[in-house]
Amino acid sequence: MAQFYSAKRRVTTRQIITVTVSDLDPFGQGVARNNGKTLFINGLLPDESAEITLTEDKKQYARGQVKRRLSDSPERVTPRCPHFGVCGGCQQQHASIALQQRSKQAALGRLMKRDVEEVIADQPWGYRRRARLSLNYQPKTQQLQMGFRKANASDIVDVVQCPVLVPTLEALLVPLRECLNTLQGKRSLGHVELVSADNGPLLVLRHTAPLSAQDKEKLERFSHSSGLSLYLAPESEILERVSGEAPWYSSDGLRLTFSPRDFIQVNDGVNQKMVATALEWLDVQKEDRVLDLFCGMGNFTLPLAKRAASVIGVEGVPALVAKGQENAALNNLQNVTFFHENLEEDVTRQSWAKHGFDKILLDPARAGAPGVMQHIIKLAPTRMVYVSCNPATLARDSEALLRAGYQIQRMAMLDMFPHTGHLESMVLFERK
């Protein structure tokens, strides 16, 4: 006779433990210790105690969820954004700016094995001059959602406010959504990009099917009434300007034109201070020959050219090289040349590198510049500034320079993205 076994559902109760947070990591998580293990808890600040349950328990660390906070830190503040805690854009609006900066300084110091005394910061709100918002058509309501992704999810938070955006862009959120919802082709809209240039805001609209003449007319009217430049992107590689003029921003008093798709630093205030600090640290003299690696379209290169005898900018993206050359001509700088090169190859073999360089600046992407460091060492500059958007790869790349006899003279944490987990920095190396 066959027997059938029906297992009863086993009910387990998660144990509630009480912890006190000792630190804040760069991602806004409180750090505590439990049974000799590091414990990360979202939403808790240093010196706060709480009853929590474990949500993840690994060999080296664990994660917890707050059930009841038992005390409040004096550095706890009320988040400005109504979407905070749901939207994945910001992680630290509940912490004071001073605490955020101290935690990032400490994290950078741990990785670099030395104290970080300098912080380069600007306005903590209304700083973000670029944003990409997802669009999602809802068949039930026949309305478009427009916003950012939820934390650790693909769902969209339908944002009506975003206090980290520059005010001109934040003011567009509600009227732009209303405009897009009137379009016949709203089902085929992919995303929007908003950029604040020095000569006004611009909008890039990605659409996956042709827009009707009526829809294009509505969008153009909206661009005129809102005082923005309008670009349409029927394909990911195509950009059609409908209205407005080409965007530009200033760096060290120079005008840099750019395409809406070009990389520019999101935080203009910190970018201006970062460029000024790099120029000061390098101490560029009139007779100096300077190399700028990963130069983009000339954010550092052109200000360097105002002070040096000659500057070489090297970049791996051809479109940015062309834009750098255009910006040099626009600013009447004739002592600067841009080159498109694979920066993993030995740049010292290029004809323009034969005479060497006195100073070098490099600003690589998150992967850092492991393939470049040995070539830089061969060029033997007296001073070098490394601008980093990833402290882990900065620490790795720095080891090669330290072994070659360079010393760290100055180091600063760049508060480029307040309220987020992004940690940027810059370091001055000098050869003794």
C-alpha cells in the first residue's frame, strides 16, 4: 500500500538581538559587531542602539533589519526627499553632511592606510546637473511612470521631487511627466535624460518607435515654453536636435562644449574646486610639459594648457578626442594636442612622449589604470595627480607608484555625490 507524507509547515521565529552601531560605512549602513562578526544594518547611525533581526548570516559578516530603534544619534536628520528609503538614488539622507563626510574620509583612509585630512565639497543639495529617468507605461491606468529605480529592484519610483537635482531640473519633473502623458506614442518611450548646461537645461527623449508629427509638435512647444533644448533619440546611437543650441559649461574660465551624451562631471561646484586643486597641487610652471591621461574632452587638459608650455591629452574614446580638439580651438589654446590611444598599450613608445613630461594628471574610470602605471613610472614625472572614482582601484594603483619611489604628499576626499555611497578622491604623488 502506498503511503503519502505531508510535511507540516515548520514555523521559525527570527531571534531579536540588540546591537549598538559603532560606525557608518560609505553606503549608509550602520556597522556593529555581534558574536565577533561584522554586522551591517540599513538605517542606523553610529552610537544608535536598536533591536534587529538577522536577514543574512554569512561566515565573515551578517546583515540585519531594524525592528525598533532604541536611541537616536544627534547626527540623525530628517530626509528632505519624500522618496528616500524607496528610491535607490540616495542612501544617506538620514545622516548629517558632517557624518557622511567623516565616514567617507575614514573609509578612504583605511584603504590608503593613512589619514585623510582634506575634504573638497560644495552644496549638499541641488548639486546634480545630470539625471536619467526611466519611463514605464502602465496599461491599467494608461499613464506613464517616470522616475528612478527602487533600491535593489527594477521597479520605478514615480518621482515628483528630487532635492539633489539642480532646481531647474527638479522643476521640470512634474510638467515633463504631464507633457509625455499627452503623447500618442507614450507606449514607445524608453527614458529621458536631463542635463543642466551653463546655457540652459536640455532634454534627451529616447523612443523606440517613430513619433507622430503631432507628438513632435507637442514636444517642441514644451521645449520652448520650458526654455530647454530638445533632442530626440530614435536609436541608442542617434541624436537629433529639435530645438535649442549646443550645450556648454565653464571650467577655469574656459568654455567647454559637449554633446548631451558626453561624460561631464555631475557636480559642477565640486568639479570647479577639483580642477583648481589639481592645478595647485601640480604647481604647473610656464616651462612644464604636462600629460593628461583619460582626459575626456579637456576638463583638466585645457586649464592645464593655460599655464604650461605644452599639454598632451590622451583619451580612448574618439568622439571625446574630437570634442577636446574643438574646445582647444574654441578657446584659442594652441599649445595643447589631443590623441586617441589605447591606454593599456605602452604610451611611452608614441612620438609625442619621447621628450618626457614634468607633470602628469590621470582621471581613469572605476576600473582604475593598472595597465598604465608602469608606463607612467617610465616617464618619471616629478609630480602626479591621480583623480579617482573608486578608492579600491586607487589603493591598488598607488602601490606601484610607492614601490617606484613616489610618495603621497596630499590626499583629499571629493564629496562629489552627497547622500550616496559614491566615494571619490584625489592624491598628489611626488618623486623624491
